[in-house]
Amino acid sequence: VWDGERGGDAEGDFAKALADLDSALAIHPGSTAARALRAECRMNWGFHLEATGADPDERFAQAEEDYGRAIADRPDLAEGWKCRGIVRSNRAANRLRAGQDARVLLAAALEDLDRALALDARDAEARWRRGWVGYLSGDLHMHAVGLLTAELFELHDRERFEVWAFDWTPPSAQPLR
């Protein structure tokens, strides 16, 4: 959204990005991706405000709310839990610096981060439980082998198998590769 190296109007850039994401959500209100991107934009805006000495709490609170909605839509995605935990931990750190009580925010941040770690571990374990199938050939292009095996690769149950195909022919512009 904003590149500090280029200079420019960070506040305006963040505001434009948020306006675009709000437009996307107006068109597709159920878009978890747009909501998560809006939360990320607000979180980054908060980090920018923090770096410039301004109060980031409003942006962090908005990001926390957006991440909460994204998590409600897709509770199985670790990234939403992780990012909300980061936002909450930053809000807690800012409260601690101001001499305020941050126990509730810190506890919530830890719960979010624990949930993200559990989901990441589950996903990693599931990836390793799947079988792996690999195909090696010098003919996975516009050749009888390539033409006949293309559908074979598509027919594997991707829930049960991770499929790899390696072709060692030189790069080319052929339509099938």
C-alpha cells in the first residue's frame, strides 16, 4: 500500500486502498479475502502510525474487527488467527506503554496465536499424511506420452495424493508442457 522508500502520502495511499477494499466488499459482501485484505491494510496503517509517533489504536481496533469477521467466515484459516493475535498484541503493548491494563488483550492475543499454531500443525500433519505420486519423463509435452498422461494427472484424488510430474526436456513454447 505504501512504500516509505518512495516517499509520498502514506495516509492518502492507505485511505485509497481502504476505499477500494470497501468498494470490493460492497460488491461482494461475503468476500473473506477482501475482508482479510482490508484488515491487513488497517493493520499496516496502524504500524505506519506507530512508526511516526501517532496513535494507531483506532486502526488496530478496526483491523481486529475485520480479522474477527474473516475468522467467523473461515475459522479453519490459521492466517486470520495469527494476524488478529499480532494486532491484539500490538494494542496490548501500546496500552502497557501508556501505563494501562492490557491483561485481557494479551490473553486474547495468546489464544489467537495458540489457535493459529494448532491449525498450522494440523495442516502440516495433513500434508504429510497424503501419499506422494511422482512421474518422471522426457516426454511430457506435445508427444504421445504427454498427451495421454495429462488426463491421468488430473484424475488423482488430490485429497489423498500430492502429485508431481518432472519433465527434463529443454524449455519450449509448446502448448502442452
